[in-house]
Amino acid sequence: MTRVSVRPELLRWAWERARFDPWEIEDRFPQYAAWERGEKQPTLKQLERFAKATRTPIGYLFLPEPPEERVPIPDFRTMVDTEAGPPSPDLLDTLYLCQQRQDWYREFLLMEGVRPVPFVGSTRPGDDAVKVAGAMRRILTFDLEERQTMRTWTDALRGFIGQADGAGILVMVSGVVGSNNRRKLDPGEFRGFALADELAPLVFINGADTKAAQMFTLAHELAHIWIGQTALSNAGVSALPSRETERWCNQVAAEFLVPMRLFKQELAPNAELRDELDRLAKQFKVSTLVILRRMHDAGALDADSYWALFKKELERLKQVAKGSGGDFYLTLGARVGKRFARALVISTMEGRSSFTEALRLLSFRKMSTFDELGRSLGVVL
């Protein structure tokens, strides 16, 4: 039985990197404590299983010391008085997969002779947020009156994603890594990211987050696309980012979703708060959290009242979310984005891309799933 020598600090780094609880790693590997104390060494098979369970490249476990992993794109997750921790394997694998998809789609567009989209990098951080938000709404055909006719937030969010897709932006929404439902993404680690590119701009939204948060995240990441900036974010509607650019993106996102001019016209300062929150949220098809923020921005709530109400409303929404049913983001096309999925399926059916490459980029294992996706997109008979 072949045993291998592994430094205890590397074993500890691997399970901490995977964000396992101590009891979890010991439950799955009963001899782990002895390995970490150096009393025993794992067999090669045990080490392979350990590497797979912790999603660690096995070669890392033979290094003299734990490697320092970094996010491969600019990391804007730093908040006031808080530093973002090291990236999890789930975050890294999601980023790498989206970069691969973007690279493929860029090459596809070059072969098609498609011109760059004009809005990527069309503005700069610090430009007038009202003007930038207005330009974004015009390009995305984000009609506020039409949105008011939609029945739910989900309908409005689905429409928002479709408008961004129609403007040439790859929008991918998933709460898991690839299609692995056992690898759930953590909204506490990140809410989304933008991969700016003149041909193939991409926005990824953490689908494990609430729908209310996803609406704001999409608007925030689109602001990054407009300034031509690739970035990883966790800034929510309540956030106070330490970076000036992140604060500006939040301002643009809030103005994009709820223009202050219209909001002040609709706001009834003397109305009962609960009724007013629900009424304005339904009218603008955003969460009550966004409405609270706009009340604060409009001067209707002071800072102390805003924070107290925000925390209370956030807890209420978490309880409501626990009882919710299915999620349209779990559909095949939404996880990879309909624009990307349609291009890849067509390219594969025409013989320009291999089925092996298509399955890898779609994170599928079965051809039957590929066929189901094609049928849902109307490109496979």
C-alpha cells in the first residue's frame, strides 16, 4: 500500500480553502486528525479522494507551502473596514468557466464579422449618474412604464435579463458551479462579476442570491460594462463600498432602476411606511430594499432610520424567501445565457464546434441535455 508524504499545513489549507467545517472533514476522512498531526500518512488513493473532495489540484498538496491564490480579475469586493477573504474553489471555477465561454464567443463573433458593441467603455467612473443611467435605459430599451405592467419581480428580472441579452451582453445566472447542484455558490462571498469586452461583454449573477438582490446586482455589473471595467463585486443595495468606483456603480444602479425624478413624484411622505414600501416596490418592480435606499437618497429617511429599517426588512424578506417555490434560473438556458447557448448550439450543429467542446462549455454530461437545450431555444428539431 503506497503512502505519500504530505505536509500537515497543506492538508489544513486544502479543507479551509474548500470552506469545510472541521467536523465535516473528519467525518469524511476519519484518519484526517492523524494525518494532520503527522502520526500517519495517507495512501495515494486517500489523498486523491481528499483532493477531489476539497476541490484541490492534487499537485498543490506536494508543494513546500500553501500557494497564495488570487482572483484572476480585479477584485472589488472590499467593503468599508472589511477585507475579502481568499477565493473559494467554487468562485474560482465559476470565473474560469465564464472566461472560457467568453473566449469562445469572442472567436465566434470574429468569424461572423460582428462589430464591437458601442457602449462598452462609453463612459467613465464619476460621470453624472443620472445621465449614465438614462443612456443605459435607452440602449437596453428598459421601459419603466412597461415594467409597471409586469406581474412580479421575477417577470421584471426575466425581462431585464432579456433586454441586456438583446443588446449584445452575455448574461449568465446560476446558483451552482456549472451544472453541479452539489456545489452551491455563496452570495456572501460574491454577488456577481463583469467581464468587459468590446465584442463579448459578460455579466454573471449569483443565482443563489435573492431575486431582489439579483436585480440590483445586474444593474451594478452593467455599470461596470459601461465603463469598460472587468470586476468582481459583492456590493448590494445597502453596501458602503470603500472603492469610489463601486460607490458610483451603486449610484448608477439605483438611478437606473428607480429614477429619482420619478420617485419623488410618486413618493407620499405622509403615508404609512409599510404600505408605501409595498406600493412603490410593486410600481417600480424592485425590492422594498431598493425603495428604502431611494427614500434615504431622497432625504425622506435619515441614516439611523434607514439602517434600522433596512435590517428589519432584510430579515422579513429572508423569511419570505424560505417558502418560495421553483426558480426559473434553474432552466438550462438561463445558467449559460441564451445568447451564448444559442450561438454554441448553432455552431455545433453546423460542425464548426465539436460536441465535446460544447458539452464542456455548457457543463453538460449527456447529449440528451444538449438536445433538450436546443429544443428549448428553438434551434434543434
